[in-house]
Amino acid sequence: MTDATVGQQAPDHSISIHGVWQSGVRFDYNVKNAAYVRQHGRCAKCGKYLNMVFEDRRGYEGAWTAHDLVPLDEGGSNKAHNCVILCTTSLGGRGPIAT
């Protein structure tokens, strides 16, 4: 099966992530789930497939974390439109990833 399946768009690998993760930005389960579903279970930056149960679990294949597109101090929110799901590689080691 290819990345571009019939009826589905290829992932946007050109997404821009602003700033670093801030402890004040926490997304609830419904927001993270909406972002995960919207992204078809793939990293917003690199397109890697993620595993829903490996949130904040560094070292596991498919590990991911929720990240804000626009930080709170720049006018962002904790709503679904500001939440993206990133694999731990795309996050670059930043954020609340448990070891």
C-alpha cells in the first residue's frame, strides 16, 4: 500500500511548529484524540505512523506527544485546532516525554 491511497490526501510534511513545548499547554483526551484522528494516526511533521497507546513514551515504536501550533503566550489555545500530534523524533527531544 502506498502513502497516497485513493480518496486520501498525502500528509503535509511542511508543517511549521512554533516555539518549544510549554508546561501550561495541556490538551485533554478529546482534543488529542481529535488531532490523532484528523491526522490519520500520522505525525504532522514527518508522516510516520503512530500508536495511540504510546503517548509520551520515548523509546517505543510509534511514540508521540501532543504539541501546540501556537503557544499560549502568542495567542494559542488548548482547543483541537491548535493541537498537532508529533512523533518523538520530530519533536526533537523536547517536551514531556517520559523515559
